[in-house]
Amino acid sequence: MTSITIPIAEEPLAKLKELAKEANVAPEDLVRASLEEWLKQPKSDFARAAEYVVQKNVELYRRLA
């Protein structure tokens, strides 16, 4: 497994530690799990934007075809 190091300001770090303590896990494990879950999520914002552009320009695309 590869490791990375990132700087975290004191206030967010304190919140992270508090959340990790409430979940009874190490802060590193909480961050890792959160990141892994976030990376699994579909890129819905992009998909919505692409769908909007396609629908908005459907007549133009039909004429260009």
C-alpha cells in the first residue's frame, strides 16, 4: 500500500479526531474509508451537465448529422 502525507489545519484535524473517536476508529482509517467511498461514487455532476448539453442542443446535433 502506498502512503501520502497531506497538511491539515488544526481545526479540521480536531474535528476529524472527534469524529473518529465517536466512530471508535483511527483518524487515518476514517479518512481512508471516506476517500474510498467518495471515489466509488459516480460522477453525477458531469453526467447531469452532459445530459443538459445534449438535450439543449439536440436540434443542432440533428442538423449537423
